[in-house]
Amino acid sequence: MITKEKIQDYLAEKFKSASVLEVKELGSGVHGTGHLIRFLADECGRKVEKRLVMKGLEGLNFGHDYVCDRAQVLLLANSTYNKLPNH
């Protein structure tokens, strides 16, 4: 499960002094749950608001029983979404 604390820890590794403003569930279904994350990150000495979408999958059958199954779904999503405008 994606928690605000886990997201904060992840962003702190990727961005200097990032702070989470909002975590909002976008929806859930067979292929997992999507969350919108709004956060502040340091860019050239100033705070800039950024947004990203995180998708999480649980191993609850539907072909997601193994880590490699879940990884395949997320890798395909990453490849597909990055080809869409404004993604």
C-alpha cells in the first residue's frame, strides 16, 4: 500500500528537500490503484510545485501473483503513458 510516509521517503531520495503537499487516490481496479502526488521540490534554490502519478499493484491474483508479473504491468504502463501527450 502506498502511504504518504513512503512517498515522502521516496521523494526525499530523488529531490532535494521535497515535501508532500497532497496524496489523492485517483481510482482503483484490477490493475492496481493510482495516486496523484503534489509536492514541492527545490530547483535552483527555489521551491517549485510538481505533480506525479504513482500506480501501485497488489499481488491479489489477476495474474499479479509474482513480483515479475507486477513489474511487467508497471513497465508496460510506463512505456505506454510516456508516449501519450501531457503524460
